[in-house]
Amino acid sequence: MSTRRLEAFADGVFAIAATLLILNVDAQVGEGSGAIGHRLLAIWPSYIAYAVSFVTIGIIWSNHHTVMGQLGRVNRVFLLQNVFLLMCVAFLPFPTRLVAEHLRDRHDLQPAALAYGATMTVMAVCYIALWIYAAGGRRLLREDSDPRTVSGITRSYLPGAPLYLTATLVALASPLASVALYGAIALFYVIESSIFGGATTESP
Amino acid sequence: MSTRRLEAFADGVFAIAATLLILNVDAQVGEGSGAIGHRLLAIWPSYIAYAVSFVTIGIIWSNHHTVMGQLGRVNRVFLLQNVFLLMCVAFLPFPTRLVAEHLRDRHDLQPAALAYGATMTVMAVCYIALWIYAAGGRRLLREDSDPRTVSGITRSYLPGAPLYLTATLVALASPLASVALYGAIALFYVIESSIFGGATTESP
Amino acid sequence: MSTRRLEAFADGVFAIAATLLILNVDAQVGEGSGAIGHRLLAIWPSYIAYAVSFVTIGIIWSNHHTVMGQLGRVNRVFLLQNVFLLMCVAFLPFPTRLVAEHLRDRHDLQPAALAYGATMTVMAVCYIALWIYAAGGRRLLREDSDPRTVSGITRSYLPGAPLYLTATLVALASPLASVALYGAIALFYVIESSIFGGATTESP
Amino acid sequence: MSTRRLEAFADGVFAIAATLLILNVDAQVGEGSGAIGHRLLAIWPSYIAYAVSFVTIGIIWSNHHTVMGQLGRVNRVFLLQNVFLLMCVAFLPFPTRLVAEHLRDRHDLQPAALAYGATMTVMAVCYIALWIYAAGGRRLLREDSDPRTVSGITRSYLPGAPLYLTATLVALASPLASVALYGAIALFYVIESSIFGGATTESP
């Protein structure tokens, strides 16, 4: 099975999940009352939630690309692992809306923050699982993939799950701190990419 | 007509239908009242329905890929058969929502279970129909396609329609058993793929 | 500019517009009251409208593929013409919903039938306009495109606009007859493709 | 990293954002009361807003293609810049709906016009930023890209941000004039493309 169609399906889910996030903003402004100018300002958490989740999906998409670039073949187990990863990606608009909705009034933020963190933690677990499956014993790697690149990917993906699990557990003590952490993790990747992401790669 | 654009259109419909499933979960939590934490737990059937339908679409997509990999050409009849298959795929979020909605209160589950099963049965019929059309007399097969692979695909796709028809008819006696069967079929494919899906295929 | 990205954008719009049609069915069943089994049967026009519009989009997509297969290059005028065509395609779910909604109670069907027909007529005009632009003086055709294939495409696309315009005008006298005509046109293409669409084309 | 998957992700977001615009029209007609024929005429601003935003997204997509055609490679910074651009593209259906909703009754149009203009201004800034990054010092350009084409792109993209900023500021004095300007800018690109866009480019 070619990697091309897996990429097409994955790119579709990434693009749709990211674009559907705007429906949450739409729903938020529709629920309010009063002048539209006031409502547009009152739903500020929706804009931040939109940006954080969009960038997060963008980063996962970019990482997915990095992984696929190392692979020379795929099999049905790997396809299935991708379906589970994409199931988490497509799920993300749901907890994003919950957080945006409850960040506004600080009321009942805890369940929303736990739902968002749980989704991100499961997604990070799926991610590292499929990479370890593909790279373990060089099972699906390209003949000419560089061992240093491969171990570099492993090193940079391993912290994801514990990081998001920690942020999720923080929600038990302080939901607001937990939500700030989710934003900080996305911001960290943006800054890190801006500083270290200038190395160019040839297009095929 | 190239197979490439058929794949692009199909991958688009598969990806969108799968991603739209989250709107069902969204709608379910929006309808409840009470604390959000409680509502998030109360809609547990929506999560299971989301996962079962997402995995089901993922498996159909993966099978679609297997079929297309055997084809060397397509014609307008085959394109039309694909349009009918994709019409069923895009329809799936609708009965999925019905089942999730009525699984919660066990009330009126029968019509929902029948709608879900009917959709899956028609989809399985479309699937085997397009495969038989493509493979019959090797009409659309690649020159170098392996007869053993071809008959293997036929053998593994034939049980789909009777299996789903049976599960649909079970809903007449026990809707709950029928819904459990739909989940079990998806779970079977996941486990089967995990055990036997490790054979690798070269990417093109 | 390559034809590849135009195809990717077009395939995306075709796939999304077709898949969004299910939201209309969803909205219809949500509005009713009473037992779900009864509501599922009462919204039968939604299923027919879903199928007719899905097949219609599938046929337009398949024709778009036929056109693109004859082209060797594109320019900005042609891209813009495609944007206008896709604007009609993406618009189709809206009048589809109107027809389905008002077919149920036969009340106020005329405006819905006119809106559906107007959309299809404008789409057919956009279609023939972009084909005439591309094929006129062989402006964008491939070097090796067959003149007989080209004039065959012209012959088969020319009747579309007057056909849909006629069906639209019929709505002024009988909205129901007009809606039946829209269904009949889609059915005609399905039957025509089933009988004459068996000629195979090599994949690239 | 190849340019191909960036294009696939971008084309997906462009196609979905454009296709989701129809949901705004749908929501508008659903809110009204009275005969459907009357409501279909009353929501005329929704049709104009749909067309303007669809064409605008189509033009941005076409420009994105022009930019990608000049690039020989991408890096993580460029990917991130694209994620920010696409975040604006996916945001556009939201202010489009606000403008359409408030254009009808002229009430409270100012915040909607400001939101639309701000989105377009930020999008234009993202656009010129990613082009300057890619073309500056020929960082990501193809070896054989023509310096005249490159400086031509720079010249034609630079006015976008100040143009949209001006139209946004006009909303402070006259929201209606501002909205007319947004439409005029889209119309200008359509007419300009129709007149000067006839130069053909080879497909790859």
C-alpha cells in the first residue's frame, strides 16, 4: 500500500478538523444577546481557543509529514494506528469548544480542561505509538533513512504524552493554570519552530 | 480516466464523513442541561458511536485503497458505482447520530438501529458490486495483478453484506444486541488487522 | 500553472459539497416531533433530495475530470471560471434543503423549485462557458487531444443549460413536475452511464 | 519537506472554508419567518456575501498556487507561516456571516464590517510576510525561478494589506462604504484576471 493515499486521507482530516473549529466561534457569538460589537469582544476566549487548536493541529500535521517522509512502506497495522490518531485529531474541535465556552465565565471550567487534556494526551500516545511501531527494528523505514534523524524524531516526540498528561492533571488543582499550559505548549512549538525551523529541505 | 482523481474525490468524502461525526457529539452535549461534567459523562454512547463509525469509515477507506491498488483503469460505470458507495459513506453520520441519541435512554432504539444497519448493508452491497464489476473477467484489473490476491479480496469482501444484514435483522428482536453487533464487527476488523496486518507493502 | 492543484481544489469542493448534503437530512429529522420511527419515514423527500443532489455532484465531478483530461495547461481566466463553477457546486446543498423541506408538505414548493433550478442552470452555463473558453481555438487543449473527443464533449455538454432552464420554467406552472424533472435528469445520466459508460480508459 | 503535502493541506483548507460559506446562507433563511419565497429574497445580502467571500478565497488560493510554483523547497518556519495564513482563511466564514446578517437591517453593521476588514488585513499581512520570507535572499526559491516574475509577485502582493486596512478604517466613518469596498476589491481582481489573465502556463 502506497504512502500517498494515507497522506491524502490524513491531510483531509487535518484540514477539515482545523477548518471546523470556526463553527465553535460561530456558535458562541450566536448564543449571546445584546449589541453585536459587545458580543464580539465578550467571546475573546473563543478566538484564543481557535488559534491554539488550529496551531496545534498545524503542528501535528507538520510532524505527521516528518514521520511519513522517513517511511518507505506502510502496512495495515500502521494504517489502523493512523486511523486512531486521526480520530483524536477530528475529536479536538469538541473539547476546544467546551474550553472556550467555559473559559468565559470561569464556571465549570474543570471538566472542559480535563476533556481537552485527555484528548491531547491520548493523541500524543497514539502518535508516539505509531512512530515506535514504524521505526522499531526499522520496520517501515526507507532504506536510506538516516539513523540520526530517526532517533532525533523519537527524542522530540517522547515528551509529548507526559507533558500533556501533566497539564491535564494540573486541571485537578487549577483548571485555569491547565488551560494556560495548553496554550503555552502550542506557543513553545511556534517559537521553537521560528528559531530552529529555518533549515531547508529539498522538495522531491 | 485516471484512478488518481477518483482516489482524490473518494479520500475527500471519506475524510469529511469521518470528521463530521464529531458534530454529532457536539450536538448531544449541547442538548443536555445541568453541570457540564455530568453531561459529558451522560453522553457516553456518543463517544462509542463516534469511535465505531470513525473506525468503520477508516476500514472502508483502507479496503477501498486495496481495491484501487489492483486496478489499471476505470470507466464511467465504475465511477458511478463509486459515487453510490460514497453516498452511503457520507450518509453514515446520520444513523450514527440516531443510534447515539437513542442508546442513551434505550427509548426508541429500534428505528435507529434499523437505519444504521440498513445503511451499512447497502454500503456492503455497493462495495461487493463494484469489486465484482471491476474484477469480473478481469475487466479493470492491472495486467500484473495477482489472481490469488484478487480471489482473496473477493473472499474477504463477500461476507460483509450478509453479516450486516443479519445484524440489522437482529434489531427486530433486540435493538441493543444489534447495536452491540455493529460494534463487534468493527472491533473484529481492528483485532484482525492488528494480528494479520503486519505484512508490509512497498510504496510506489 | 499546473492542472494538478486546480484538480485538488475542485475535488475538495466537490467532495465537501456532496458530504455536507447529509446535514440537511439531519436538520429535517431534528425538527419533527413524535416517535423517531415515524419521523424517519416522514422525511422521505430528504432521502431522495440527498440522492439526487449527491449523484448530480458526482456526475459534474466526473465531467470535470473528462474536461481536465483534455487540457495541457490552464491560465488565470480558466481558474476564475472554475471558481465560479465551484461556487455553484458549493451552493447546491442550500436549494436541495429547500426542496426537501417543502416537498414534504407541498406547501410553498415553487420558490424552492425555482431556486434549485436556477442554481443548476447557472452551473450548466458556467460549465459550458469554461469548456468553450478552453476548447475555443484549442486555447488550453493538450497537443495530442483528439478533435472528435473534443467535439463529442461540446455536443454532450451543450444541452445541459437549456434542459435545466426548461425544468426551472416548468416550476412556474407545476413545481412538482419541475422537481420530478430534476430527478429524471439525474436518473437519465445514471442510466446512460450504465449502458454506454463501459468503455475503459487507461490510467496514467 | 516536500511542497506537495503543504499544497494538499492548503487546498483542503481553502476548499472547506469556501464550501462552509453556504452554511451561513442556510442559517440566515432558517431564522426568518413568513413565506419561503419572501425570505429567499429578503436574505439577498447573504448571496452577495457568499459570492464575495468565495471569490476572495478563490483568488487567495490562486495566488498561493503562484507562490508555491516559484518555490523549490520549504522549511518549518514557512510551514508555520502557512498555518497562520490558513488560520485566517478558515476564519473568513465567521465575519462573512456577521456582515451578511447585519447588512440586511443596516443595524450594527459597523462591528461586523470591522471584523471582516480586520480578518482580511491580517490575512494580507500573513501573505506578504510568507512571500518576503520565501523570496528574501532567494531563501526558498527554485534555482530557475525568474527574478522578474519574483519581483512582479512582490509588486502585486504589497498593496493588499494597506488596501484592506484602508477599507477597514473606512468602516469607522461609514460601514456601508467599507463593505462596498470589500466587494469592489474582489470585483477588481475578477475583472483584472479576465483581462490580463489569458497568458497560459504549461502544466507539469
